[in-house]
Amino acid sequence: MANIEEIRTRVRLGEFEVTNGHTTDFPGSYSGYDDAWNQVKFEKKFHIDVIRLTDRDLEFDMVGIDCAIANAFRRILLSEVPTMAVDKVFIYNNTSIIQDEVLAHRLGLIPIKVDPRLFEYRTADDTEGTPEDTVVLELKVRCKKNPNATKDTTDPDVLYVNHKVTTNNIKWLSQGNQAALFKDGIHPADEDVLIAKLRPGQEIDIKMHCVKGIGKDHAKFSPVATASYRLLPEITLTQPVEGALAEQLKQCFAPGVIEIDNIDGVLCVVSVDSAVCCRCAVGCVCVLRARVAAARKDTCSREVLRHDTIKDCVKLTRVRDHFIFSVESTGALPPDVLVTEAIKVLQAKCRRVLQELEDVDSDDQ
Amino acid sequence: MTATVDSKTRQVEIAPTDNCEDETCKTFVLHNEDHTLGNALRYMIMKNPQVDLCGYSVPHPSEKKINLRIQTRGTSATDVLKQGLSELTTVCDHILTTFETSVVYYKEMNPSSESKEHPEPMDT
């Protein structure tokens, strides 16, 4: 029975293979288990813990859900949560050494800090754009010689004015009532992203149209730098690991995963401390025992299974329904908003198909 | 329901089979969907004890559609699909409220963390 429970809830990491990788808790798979979907049971078990949240990063644990659904959120975060990005570039002048098309591509990839929920999608045949679906940005920079530069200097920062074109040079041109809606203005998410370098006499004069889009169409619309999850690692010591083996075990894992305790509680005669031991073989009688201190920090490298002396002392598993999500926003929206939007996108997908099925039903009647 | 529905106007159609009258076995073609909905939906439908088999495939990576096959032990496959979809919607609802509660709780516990420009790298 214990073994069945493990097959259902853990992914086992073996020396050469991963076993129990698939979800098997479907009705009919196991006798004695009620695996039919039960919303009440799900709500009882399911919980989310936010570990870290900053304006760009989010780490949270999602516990009690199947990977099919967790993976849907990850996929949606990467490719289906909309953002605004530069899509049309009108080049009035570009005498820099960067070719027009390369420059346009670079501009497209710059994250713009503006809430895409306040905009509509622009229709494919629309070339002008309206204030409801387009943000207009301008990049107008001309490089000059610095007349005050000393004669012997070779530093381009001193020799030239405006020789670095960065996201700071991008100015927002408010359309319609946008100025009232966006009191703080619209800017690229990051300052000082280098776009091009100029030399005296060179000029870039560009207008850009930012439109709403999704990562599926072009990666520039992806709202995340990364969105990934890993399963919670679990390390079980099947027998006590002591002495030199304990030290060897500790070395096999990332720092902090395994700690070594001096279990007899007697002062170590050499280091004169009951918690730590000198670990010199000579004159020390302490009993050192390994303990799993923080399995979460494990990288799941399976290094330990390469050592014949200790590989039978440990069991490496991962908790099947414990997802450690990591979401890193590009800056358009805070990461927590991205996750809520992703959940709403999956909901919208379900509703759309459901609506379709019901429409077909009513058409037939 | 007709065997084929115009794919231009419909996002969902039923793949034509030899035995169109059999309501318990159907292949649904979901247009403009991929593994995202396919796998999540397959899981929810497999959780239904009435279902004998549920699987999906992406027939070609550059065609934006999936085939979702449902075979049941007697109930209508369409009803099973509808149930799966509405259950998945309810699950999303719960996840959304749980997530929002957790974020609010975190922000209450860590009032300053929100505005931290360069967070200290976490010890991993």
C-alpha cells in the first residue's frame, strides 16, 4: 500500500532512469482509490504560497494540482499573455551603420512598460492605428562633435555628443486622450538599453507604432523573460549515514542540502564545541550523522548515485503535485499580474469552446 | 449535430467517422488550440469515471488544431467534453482566487519588497 502511494505521488530519480514520471491517478487505475474529479477535495488540498515577489520576479509554490494544468499556465505565460511591442517602424532617416531592418528588429524586442489591458488588438489591414490600439513612440537622435573636448582625448563619451542611442532617447507621442489615461507617460521598461552607436553627422529619425500582440505570433510580445517550474525535490535517507560517508554525502549535493550533526552531543575534544566537530580522524570520538536540511535547494543532479558507497543510503524523489514556479517579467506588467492574466486566458479558452458547443446544440434544435 | 461543420466559422468540429450515430465515441477537432488546452482538458476528462479513453494529438505542428478523442462507457461524448470544460473553468476560478489571496497575504507580510529594484540574489 505504501508503495502504491509512492507511485501515485512521487517521481523517482534512479541512477539511469526516471520512474513514475506519468500521472496515473485516474479512475480505474487503482482499486481502493476514488480518483474521480472532486472539486471539494481539490480545494481542500490545493494551496499557493508566494515565496518571493519583486517588481520583476515572482517565485511561488503551487501545490495539489496536476502537471497538465500547471504546464498550461507556464505555456500561456510564455506565449499567450498579451503585451505591447513595437510592430511598425517608420524610418525617416537612418544614416547609422546599423541597417534599417536590423534596427527595426532591435526596436521590436524592447519591452515597453504599458498595460496592454487598456488597449485593443489592431486589425491586420489597419495601417494608421487609433489611440485605442496604438502607442506611438519617437526616436530622434543626431550625433555631433563635442566642441569642448580636449585635444588629446580618445574617449568617445567625451569626443561626441549623443553617440550612444539608448532607450532613454525614446519619446512617447500621446495620441487622442492617451495623455489623460497614462498620467506617468509611456516608456520602455528599462533605461539605458543600447540600441545603436553613432558618429558625428549620423542621425536616426524614427517613428514607431506599438501594438498589442501575443508571444505565439512573435517572441517580442512574450511578457516573460522566463517562466518555468520544477517539482519539489525530496531526499530520503534510508539508513543512517555516519562518519566519512556523511561528509561524502554532503559533498554530493548543493551547499546546504545536507547538514552534518554531531549526534552524541559530547563536546568535540579538539574543536571544543558540541555542535561542530573538528572532523580530524585523530583523537576525536564524535559521531557525525548526515541529515537532510533543505531538500528544496537540491539541483537533482543525481551525483550521489555515482558513488557505490552511499548510493544505497539515499532515495531521490520529487513530489508530483508540488510545483515551484518561477516567473520573471520583462517589465511590461508585474509578475503577479501576469500569472492572474494567464489563469484568465485558460478560462477564456474553456469558455470559448464551451460556448461553441452550446451554439451548435441550439442550431440543431 | 452534423458530422462536419464549416471550419471557417466554427472553432470546434466533429471529425467524420464510419459510425456517426455512436454518441459515445467521438473525435473533436479544436481549431486554434494546442497542447495548452489539449493536455489540461485531457486530464480533466480522464478524471471522469464515465470515460473509457481520452487522448489528443496535434496532427501537424504547423496546423493550429488538435484532435481530441473521447470514448465513454455510455454517456454522450459531447456531454463529457462539456463537463470537462466547465470543470476546468471552475478549477481556474479557484486557482485565481487562491493566487490572489496569497499575493495579498505576501504583500501584507512584506510591505517593502514590492518596490525593491534590485533584489538580493536568493541563496540557492
